[in-house]
Amino acid sequence: MAAKQKSKASKYLTVPTRPIPVDRDRSVAGLLEKMEGAGFGAKQLSEAHRIWIDMLDDNVTVYLCASGNVISSGLRRLLGYIVKNRFVDVLVLSGTVLFQDIHETLGRNHYQAHASMTDKELLSSNIMRVGDILASNEEYHEADEWLGSVINQLDLTREYSIRELMHLVGRELAEIAHEDGILTAAFKSRVPIFCPDLSQTPLAVGIARCRFEKKVDFKLDITQDNLELMQIAQRTRNSGVITLGDADSQSMVNTSEMSAYITQTKPRGHKYAISINNAALPLDVRTPSINGNHTRIFGKLLPNALTAHVPSDPSIALPMLVTALSQTAAKFIKARKSPQFTLAGKELGVEIP
């Protein structure tokens, strides 16, 4: 009997999708494992969990980039957890993220809005709205004033990098905080924080207010931040990047690769990359490549880099990922040789094991 000939399509149609079962497994990690057999966002979320584990197991330097309203949407505890437990090594965060973290670490809140609330009545009550989240302008102004009080205590005969300023702010917050946020967790775990857009965010208002009201001649040396990120990139053997929201913060990491020619080193791409973003993106970003949309989303990549793009709001995807990691990553964290940083002082110390 003649053997049945295989069609041209058969070499591609080898791995069928697996419908996600309904069971009583209460493990989030177990649910993500089942989602790996599905497609679209379900598979990408599952792969993001696996890639994050791979990064921890591979001892790469992990960058976390975040922008937007990740704090006001309720992710502060989760972000503090992954920083404190060294699931990430370098933070590149927008000034909005950092300001809102200061606001909540000072004991203030963000609040849920209701559709019946009109902008006119909120404005008359000195309340600002972002989406379905509310904040008191008066409490934001108190955060401005507190930030100014920290700056007023500094040695004003020299300039400060934003990284050093954030370390000092984290130190002051750690003295009064009842619960760790990003800045306090970064201070305690010696994780550097960089901010690419300070002048465009509420974080700059507190600095400007201090200079205006108290005549404090405080200056920032933003070039130092670029040099320090360049130093980290230069000494890192392999890296991974996790981006929450748009790629604006990630662009500062990309700049450190672009500046490799200054130190006459060959720029390396990331070995791993995760992007969690609910912006509409073409499907081809899910196929690894060195140019085109894939690079636009993840930055410069090594050939055969492992990537996952999760088409989701970070406030949905990150709780699932971090909860799963709390169930699966303990042995990798225990064995991990993470980068060590010396944050006190003007110069950043970097040791890559």
C-alpha cells in the first residue's frame, strides 16, 4: 500500500492550540501554564512569565521601564515587591510614576471615580481626574512641598544626577514610610532609578517650587545619568528589558546602546524582552526580528532573542505575572547572582558578577 503523501502545509501545522480548561487549580502560575497552549494575548502572557523566569535563571541584568499611571491604577505594592526581591535590577521610570509613588508613600491615596462625577464639579472641589482615578490637588501640592524640603537639605554647592537624587529621596521616604513603595524598596535593595522625562512631569514641579519659593539654587546633571546607564550597559554581559506602558522610558535604555561608540565597545542587544502595552500593534511584532516593528517595541535585540508582547493594560497583566512569580521564582532568586550597585555619592559603582 502506497504511503500517503504529506501536503506542503503539513510541516507548518504541527502544534495545535489547546483550549484553556476549567478546573479548580487556584495557582495563577498553573493557569498561565495552561494558557501557553492558547493563542494571542493568552499565550503572550504565559510566555512573558516563562521569559521572566529565564531572565532570573540566566543571571542577566534586568531593566524595568515604566511610564503612565501604573501607581495610581494600583500597582505600587506589586512594583515594590519585585524591586525588593530583585526580580529587576535597574529602574527607568517616568517622573509621573515616581511622583505618584512619593504621594502614596507619604500616606496619601488615589481614589476611584464614578461615571456620574462631572469634570466641572471635580474642578470646583480641587480634584483632578485621570481616567477613572481621582487625586486631590491639595495632597499633590503637599508632595511637592515635601520634595522641596528634601532638596533644601542637600549640599547645594554641587550638581546632582537624577539617579542620586532619587536615591536620596528614597532614603528620606524610608525613614517615615509605613509601607514600601518603589523608591523605598529601591533604596533598601540598592537598585538605581533613572528618570528620562523629569522636566515633563509633576516631579519637576516640586523642584521648581523649591527653587522659586525658597530661592534654592538646585541643579541637576542629566549627563551623569546617561554616563551611568552607559556604564551599566558596557559592563553587562547579557540583559533583559521589561516595559510597562509605552516605550518612552525604554528609549533611555536604547540610548545607552547607541552611545557604545564613546567607550569603543560593540553595542549589544537584549537577550530577553517583555512589553506589556494595550496600544494597537501589528501581529508581526510577535515574530522575533532585528528590525522593523519588533525593534520599535523592544529596542535593540540579540539574534534569536526571546520576546513576548502582551497586548494588555499593565494593571491587568502585571498582577497575574507577579503573583505567578511569587509562586515559581523563589529558587531562581535564591541562586541568582544579581548586579550590585553603590548608590551613595555622585558616582555610581557597578559590579557585575
